[in-house]
Amino acid sequence: MLSVARAGVASVKNSVRSVSALATRDVLAKGSHAEVSELKNGLRVSTENNGRPTTTVGVWIETGSRYESESNNGVSRLLEHMIHKGTGKRSEAQLESELSSIGAKLVSETSRDHTAIFVQSSSQDVEKVVDVLADVLRNSKLDSSAIEGEKTHLLAALEEAEEDHMGVVMDNLHAAAFQGTSLARSPLGNTTGIKSVDASALKQWQADHYRPVRMVFSAVGGVEHGKLTQLAEKYFGDLSNSYPGKVPHSDGVRFTGSEFRFRNDNVPHMYGAIAVEGVGYGHHDALALRVASQFVGQWDVTHGSSYNAPSKLVQQVSHGYNLHAFQNFSLNYKDTGLFGVQFICKGDSVDDATSIARWLQHEWKHLSSAVDEEEVNRAKNALRTQLYQALETNTHKAAFNAKELLHTGGVRSLVDIEDSLEKLDKTAVREAVSRHVYDRDIAASGVGRTEAWPNYAHLRYGMSWWKL
């Protein structure tokens, strides 16, 4: 009778999940969808008209620190910052005044694999905004004195970044994991690279990288696709793809199991990260690994500690090991990624630090062999909440659509993502983790009180079940 009752409960749960999934899909299907077209010069135009009174419109460019060398590391970020310094048509003050007069804001950012330059504005001012975007992208003044001033600012920011201990950990993790390749370089640049860049180098970088085949013109808000395509043709249609020299490309990717430790006893804690090589943005296991990452989740001391916590991992590590926080992550680049966990602990005991790492690794091994359907569904729901909330904003959705095009050549709708997510079950998650995480080489990074850092060989042994 008991087994029959359990089967009945399982059947009810599955029915509830099916109804919930259909409801979610129905809501997403009624939402806005991306439209994509391509100009003759290869510039891709993506719009998503959600009817809102505000719009984010911008250009996402396939450039960044992974295309740089050691000698010019930081050039992408410097050029991105110079976008704000005025053009031959508009001074910096005029640029700021013109945008503020219509309540618009020019924003830019540079990562390892892309630079984004976009404006948030009212939907009725989209054409004015596109005119400004085209001007700053095509006619930046690149004045030598302004460049020197911005270099001073970037060098100061480089020093300030040292105080972001987890940021340093993640940069060092990339340096270890992808050593000898361009993906090891930080988007922040390095002192030598920033100092060496001049106006000539910036102009050459812009000429090489700001080409239409490397760009996506993306907008989300109250904007029609036909209208934005016309504006793209008007302001960017004459851009050429001819290169006087070599076509820029990044080095090949190579993951190296290794560690990078920086001891600084003035830092009150140990900050660390452990990771294996993940998968590229469009890889068929990318979504399953994101679900796996959500299963491990995150925790910090402000959440409290309890033996009755819903997570077994939190039940284990929140007591007795001087752990302050942990967070699992799954990063995806175009052709590779990192799957791992960050943590902060007191850093006064090798045994405590080793135990923390072992419990985290134990959770990965559980994912590869014993995670059940209930646990997977809980992680899928957590991912849904995180993903769909983030993509509710115009800016995040415009960035998502642009990066989809840059990395995969297409844009998945939220319905497509929901369908893929709903199909994932415990077998898919187990197999993905078994392929990419279980018994794989690890890269590790530690900053601060690393005298108590776990032995690397022990960490590597911990990636195999029989060596736990």
C-alpha cells in the first residue's frame, strides 16, 4: 500500500509540474520576440518590440581582452572609455548635454569577448539616440591629451580593483586555467599594456575590430524592426569589411589544470575558487550545467545556519568550518567556459579549508551520479526565476539577444529556452556533469590568507568518487 501511495504522490507532482510548465510556456509565448535581419555589409540587426515607453538600443562588438596581446592588454577598454569623450561633431560636454536633455544615458562595458555601447532612452527618441551612437562609434575624437587622462584613470582603477578580492580571484582563475592563451587576460588590462597604447593604436584597433561583420545592432523596447533596420542602413550601411592587414582573431583555447595563489596576510579572510573547464555558449550541455550550478547554489552567513536548511550542502558547511560564503558558477564564452565554485572562509585552518572544498566537490559528485528528479526540478525552477527576472529589463534582453547572435548566429526565444529546460531531467544533468566535471582537471585560485590553502593534489583527488 505504501508503494502505491508513493506512486500516487509522484503522479500528482508530475501532473502539477506539467501544468506549471504549460502555463509558463503560454505566458512566454504571449510575450515579445526578437526579429533579426542582416544588412548587405553583414551588420546584424535585432529588435524586440515589447511596446514599452522606453528602449535600449546599442551595438555589441566581437572584441575584448581575448583579442589583445600582453603588450596592449587594456586597449579594448580604453577605446570603450574614449567613446564618452566627444567626437568631431560633439564635444564631451555637448554629448552629455544632448543626451541629458532627452533623459537618455550612454553606457558602455568591455568583457573578455565583447564590447557593448548602448543608450537607454524614451522610445520616441530612438532616432536621435541612433544618431549619437553612430557618431561616437565612427567619429570618436581620440584626442591625445584626453587619452592620457583616461589612461591615468584606468591605471588608478587597476589599483582599486586589487581591493575586490573575489574579482582578483576570478581574474587569477582565468590566468591559471587558460594560461598561455588570450582568454587568460583580464578585461581591466595591465599596467604595461595601458601605458603603451596611444592614439594611433586606438585608431588601428577601432579600424580592425569595429567592422559590421563583428557587430550586432540590438534594441529592445517600444521600437519597430522595420524602423530600426532603416536607421541601421542610414547610419551604418556604408561601413566596410575590407581589412588593410590581418583579420583579427583570438588564440585557440587550452585549459590547464593548475593553481594561482597570492598570499596576503593583511586580508582578513581566504578568498578562493575551484573550477573545471566548462562549455561554450551554444554547447548542448550549457543549460544542463547551469541547472547543476543552481543545484549547488549559494549561501552566506547572513542567511543563518541551520541543520534544517533545504540544502544538504548548507546543512553540512554552515557549521564548524568557519565558512563565510560560497557560490557556484557556470561561465560560458563562445568556445569554452568555466564551471566552478567561489568561497570565502576564515583561512586559519588547512583542515577547515580542505573540508569545505571536499563538501563542495561531494555535491558535484552527487550531481554526476545520484541527483534525483525532485532536486533537478527545484534547480530548474531556481534557474527560471533568475533568468526570466533578469531578462525582464530592456537592457538585459538587448544584451542577451546580441550575445546570442555573436556567439551562435541566432537568437533563441524564451519559449525555446523553456522547452529545452523542461526537457532536462536527472539523466541529462547527471550525464552533463559526468562529461564535464567528474574526475576532470581543476584550476584553483586563492587570495588572502592562503597559508591554509588545501593541497592541490588533494583537491584533484577529490574530483573522483573513489578517491573522496
